[in-house]
Amino acid sequence: MASPRPGGVTLVAALTWISAAINLIAGVLGLFPGSGIDFWYAILLIILGLVIASVASGLLRGSRLSRTLVTIVQVISLISGVFAIINGPLWSGVLTVLIAVIVLVLLWSRRANEFFTR
């Protein structure tokens, strides 16, 4: 019997979907004249939004690749947060580290392991 998706994985996937939506909306709005966003940057935001949406969808389905991609991004975020703590602003670094740790704990909990190894 397949393990049900843990709430923590659903939360991470929902936050990932929000990130995808923000990128997509910013990219589409950037295509309008006078937006102040370079055309190619807007295209890049749209592509990034589509990739992030794909990863979010993968998390909901239990994709190990999606879990790995989010883990890599969060480890990079954790490292950048540590640098921010050292170099300032302190509050930004602490928040970045805190979010990265929470996401990693949610994605690598015992229940999440059962979900992603089914």
C-alpha cells in the first residue's frame, strides 16, 4: 500500500507552486511595454516559473528528482544564509537559514522518506 503524502511535503509543494506563480506573473507582466523589465529577462522568468511548477507537481507525485532539486536549492540557500549572517543583514540571513532548514526537515522526515521511496 502506498504511503499517503505527508502534510509537510504538501506544504513545501504549495510554497513551490507559489514561487512558480510569482515568476510566471512577473514574466508575463514584464512582456508589456513600459514594464521596466528587459524582454529576455521576462522570458527567463516565464521559463523558470514553468520549471518550478514542474518541480512542485513532481513533489506532489512523490518524484525523487523533484525532491533532490528542491534539496539542492535549499542547501545553496542555507549556505547563502550563513554568508548573510556573517556579512549582514543578520535578520535576512537568519530568516533564509530558518526557511531552508524547515524545508529540508519537511522533505527528509521519516514520513517523507516513506512517501518518496514508494
